[in-house]
Amino acid sequence: MSCKKFLDVEPKDFLPPSYYYQTEEQLLYSLAGVYDPLGSLDLYGRHYISRVGIEADEGFYNTSAVVSGPQVYNFTSSDTYVSGFWRELYMGINRANTLLANVDNNLKVNEAIRLQIRGEALFLRGYYYFLLAQNFGAVPLVLQPASSPDDTDIARSPLKEVYEQVLSDMKSAEALVAPIKTFGFGGRVNKSAVRGVLSRVCLYMAGYPLKDLSKYQEASAWAKKVIDDGEAGHMLNPDYTQIFINYAQDKYDIKESIFEVEFWGNGADGFSETGSVGAWIGIYSSNNDIIGNAFGFLNATAKLYRSFEASDVRRDCVVATYIYSATGTKTYYTSTTEASLYTRRVGKYRREWELVFPKSNNATPTNFPLLRFADVLLMYAEAENEVHNGPTTAAVDALNLVRARAHASLFTGANSLTNKTDFFNALVDERSRELCFEALRKPDLIRWGLFIPTMKGTETKMAKDIPGSFYALAYKNVAEKHLLYPIPSRELSLNPALNQNPNW
């Protein structure tokens, strides 16, 4: 009975790669799998935007019940949020590797489609490695799909090598992906997104710890490509608050919002993909019928609130001006004492803006921004200041565009910025005001070499403003080792070629 005449030697319980990736539909299914980690709970769906990647001087985790975890800088290499973050990123990388290895299995599939899919997969692989490099430093560089569960002994590649791979993937992708107008929305990798993120990657390479100052020139050039792209026609939305209303309502403004993580639905069926934007990071609410339940785990700091001019319309968008009652009505804050300012929640993600009903506890359809045109303008201004050892007219103009939209005073005339250091300091503050709670502040401070002194300065201010408050826990606990996350202990046990980050 073991004769080949009777025995079917082809396995039927899975599809080997040689059998799959044969149609455009199958390629797009696989590409969706590469995108999927972006919206997972451990990335932008929940934890990276509320517990792992956002702890800095702009806001803090506001519950006294939490005395351990990344959100208060008291955790170990066994922390589930950190290990989940690592796992999701490598899952995305392996899916990208598998798709890239098989995208040309059937050359009869339209070549333009295959090239575009290849470009998107390359960018996403590069983006996942970028997040790993930012948060863990040197990591194993895996560029082929996993072929065996025994292939686990992979050492960490030098950080510069990881970043060079990120650049290589993204530069290859830039020539392959479609312009943003082809899609009409920011949820898919497009040419503007690739160019803007390339500018970001170059700025991080120019800063701590690589300090490759030559990358400032590249950062400027990539940002300028986005700014000068007349076909895409990028410009600032004239209404800052409307940007975040759009994210809550699945409305797309591709001139401002270049790349975003998409969520939709209310979790009531198997075809929606919800996140926690607005629920975990937003204004607290116990009214699910009108507002939508929201934990509101993050509060803004008095430092952030005070950094805005009174005329700056961004302040009352990003720092909540009211709280909700149990019936959903609003009670507005009247006190602006330093102590009272620490009680205000993050305001730029609000469940009241959602259009999906019934509303679900914890599950929201609000998208999360990964790249906005305002960020591109500020990156360009920063890079120009470094390249020319002082602000150029173009750099000042870019900064002033962002401030003009906010109704803030402009750097002109007697208020001009001509000194490199003064311009840099202005940019440090402007990026906080414009981009707060978009998971950029902490890595920005690290690359500038300002993270520890800024966090400790915030601790000092909080100790003065609200003595003895548990709010200051994260600022008290932060130390040099927190410039990087630890390599997860589970990965160390599975991969003996790995070594741990310093002081962990």
C-alpha cells in the first residue's frame, strides 16, 4: 500500500509558496498581511500610542494604579508590551520577505501591478526595521522568508547596517509605488509617503547614536521632493482641528495627511478593524451611547499647555478644554493654575467626532497619523538649518507656514531667527506643539540627545507644581538605559546569538 501508485505525496493541509501568489488577488491578499501589523494592538492600534512609544514631556500615563510597565519606565525584558512590539514588527518583516520572494511566481500577472506591490512591501519592511532600530538599536537583519523553525541563531547586525538596509528598501520602493493621487487616501504606501519617511529616517541617522551628519543633506532633499511635487499638490489643511476630525470620520485629505494607519467599523462584525485611538488616548468618557466609552489614559503636561501662545488654535485642540459627564454633557475647565493643567486629557482624538453607531467600548474607527505635510515642512526646516549652519529663507518660510496655520506669531522682522541654535530650539518646541501625541516626541528627543535632561526637567517642574503626585512616576524612573528597550527575554532564550542592550 506504500506504492507511489496509491500514495498521494502532495500535502493537502497547506499551500506551499509555489502554489500560491499566482493571481493579482492572491498578491494583494498577501500585501494586506504585510500592512496588518501596523494596526495591531501592539503597534498603532493601542499599545505603541499609549503605553510604549509616547512617554515624553508632552504627556503622561494618568492612573495611580499603574506602578510598573513601559509607561512609567519600570519594567523588565519580560514585559509583554515590549515583546509584543518586537513580535509584530518581525511578523511584518517575515510577511514582506515572503511576498518579495514570491511576487514574480507568475509573470503573467500584470507587471505594473507586481512592481507596485513589490514597492509597497519593500517600504513596509524598511519601515518595520526603522521602528526596530529606533527602539532596540542593532537587531537581527533578516531579508529572506523563514524556511525552518530551526533557523533561529541570528546575531544582531550593526545599527548602521540596519539603517542602510532601511534606506535601500525605501529608495527602491520610491521608484515603484504609485503617486498618492492614484489612491486618493493615505492608508496605502505612496510616493509622497516614501519620500517623507525617507527624510525622517535620514534625520534619525544624522542624530544620536549614529550621528552621520551627511544625512542632513539627504533629509532636506527628500522633504523638498514632497514640497515641490506639484502633481500631488501637498498643502496644509487651513483648519488644524479638522485634520483630526477627518481621522475620526474616515475622511481623506491627501494634501495634508500623507500616510496613516486605517481603522474602521465598531467591532460588531468580523469585517471591521478597529483600534483604540480616542479610547485609550483621548478624553475620558463613561457614556457609550452618545460620546463612546473612553479610558483617556494620557494627560497633557502643564509644560505642553504653556508652550502655546494664547492665539495658537492648536492648544485647545490638543489639550482638552472640558470633561464629559456620565450623560455626555461637557463641563469646561475654568482654572489654569499649574496644578490644574495636569488634569487635562489629550484632546486631538475625540470619540464624539466618530460617525459609526452603535459605538463600542474600546473599539474605535479613528485613523492614526504616520506622516503629515506639517511634519515634512518641519523636517525640511530642521535639515536646512543643519546643512547651512543656520536657517535659510526657505527654512524660515517652512516653519512660518506651520505657525501661520496655527495663528501663532511668525518669525519675521524683529522676531526673526538667524542663529542656528535659536532656530533649532524653536523647531524643538514647534514639533512638540504641532505633532504632540503622534508617537514622535520621544524618538525626536532621543535623536537630539535631549531625552534624559528633558524628562528630568519635567520631573523638576512637576515636583514644584504638584508636589508628591504619582503623575511624576515616569519622570522619576527614567534612566540612561531607557534610550533603548531591552531585547525581549523570550527572544534571548530562543536565539542564543542575541545579546542584551546595556544595563538591562
